[in-house]
Amino acid sequence: MNFLDDSLFPENQEDLVITVAPYGPEWMPADFPEDLPVTMDEHVQKAVDCWNAGATVLHLHVRELDGSGSKRLSMFNEFLGRLREAVPDMILQVGGSISFAPESEGEQAKWLSDDTRHMLAELSPRPDQVTVAVNTSQFNIVEMMEPADLKGVSLGDPALYEAYREMTVPAGPGWVEEHVKRLSANGIQSHFQLAHIAQLDTLERVMRQGKFYGPLILTWVAIGGGFDAANPYTMMNFIRQVPDGAVLTIESSMRHVLPLNMMAIAMGLHVRCGNEDNLWTQDRSNKMSSVEQVEQLVRISREFGREIATGKEAKRIYRIGEFYQSTEETLAKNGFAPNRQPGQKGFLLHA
């Protein structure tokens, strides 16, 4: 991404798109009963409250009545149907992991099978986005968490902690290519959640080989444990590698969330918050609800002079419903240099 002399001025930046993840599938409802919904009505009301606070993208998971993460696509369909009525202008983003929580004590935390995850392309009503991982990798979500982060919550249980520490993301090349193909065929945008530059390199090759025709909508996930660390050096290295036509959101874990989001707001990028990412205020004096986290980012962004995107603006910024017809168009729209043609020598200019 290029930064010009005036790139940090708010009048030259897109309005801020706030993604909220208020369903925290790694937590049990007792960890934060005031903020973790269980019933379907509570799930829907949480979305409404986050929308009213200023979030325009909803990263969603669903719970069963016993508090466990649901693996039933019928529940996702019911939830999506309710959301289309309750928050019609909100971007609905289904978490591609579905539910990765262990079903019994001592079990490993696992993502569902390849075939089951492909079925996300068949959700009805269809979501706007499904998140997509690229390249199988470690997904140790607890590596950067501090002991105090886990005090009094279920992840402090040694067996559950170990289950999440050993978690991996299954996202081999064949699965990725088939998954984005099915999503695009059904008019669902692939939202790529990337751990580091090597995954971005793979995704660029997928596009150059004509296996994905769509906008490059990215989240950089800085949680450690196989993913980048949450620090300015790794963040800027990733940003520098992202092409100019991409859209980039920043995600992190626990008390890293707010500092990285403040940097993202200042640089014209977009942000994510919610109880899936963080439970605590910065001084850890209290737990902080998803709505409170959204409201905090709204206040901070306006202090920077940067307004909050409406639902209509967020869909334009995220290019919802936009798909391309060729490799050449895909590369050009996303700001990559074109593929080399036979006989071409030297460095290639942007398409």
C-alpha cells in the first residue's frame, strides 16, 4: 500500500468500517454472561445493539442453548434470516471456522471437515461474506494471552487451554481453491483472514493462476501462535506488501486490540473488535462488552477526524457483490502488476 504525504489526513481516507465479533465461540457464556448471547433472540439483539453503536460488519457464530458453539447449518440459516430483517444494511460475515470448540473435556479444538465447511457456500439466506484461511498453519490462540487475561474464565482450565494451544487451521491449496470457487459461484464474497506475508504471497499466486476472480478483502490477524505478532514492525511489513487495490482490516487479541486499532484508524485502514477478540478494558479493571468496544472506536475515530461508514458506504468500500471475469481484470482491480507475457523482460508496471 502506498502512503502519500497527505494519506494520514482524514479527508483523504475512506470512512471507517468497524467489524464486530460479539459471539466469542472460544468462551463459555458464564465467562461474560452480560455479553455472550445464548438464545436466538439474544443473538439477534446483540447484532442490533452493535449496529446501533456504529459497527457495519457482523462476524457471526451461533450457540446452542447449552452454550456450546453450534455446528448445525440450520441454525446459521435461521440466524441469517432473522438478521436480514433486524439489521438489513449490515454486512453479514460468517466465521469460516464454524465452531472449533472441543465437544468434551480433553478433546482437541478442531475445525470442521473440508466438506462441511464447503457447505457454507449453500447457506440460505446467503451471507455477504465467509471468512477464508489460506495455508494450513498453527492456530494457537492463547500464545500471546497473559495469565491475567484468563483469570476466572473457562480458558483458564488447563485441559481447555491445552486444546486451544494445539489447534491448527486446515486450509490446504486444494481446499482453498474449491472453497473460493463455490463461494463466488453463489455470490458470496471471500474475506481472507491472513496470518502473515507468506499467506498473502500464496493468495497472489492463486489469483495469478486464474483460480480466484474477486476483490482482495483482507484481515491481518495478529495473535501469535503461528500468526504474526501484534507489534508495529510486523504490521507495517504486512501493510507494505498489500497491493493498493486491496481493503485491509486489522485484528488482534486481548489488550493488543485497541493499540493496533488506533494505528489502523490513523492510517486509513479498518478495524475489528468484540468479545471474540478481547474481554478487557486496557487497565483490566473491568470486562468490556462488544458494544462498549464499538463505541470506544467510534469516539477515537472521530477524534482523529475520521467518520464512521454507514451500511451503504461499508458495502461500497468492501465491494460487496463485486466479482471479476478474468485473471487480468482481477490483478488490475486489486492493484497488482500484470502477469508476464511471453518475451517480456524487466519489471512490469501495474496493470
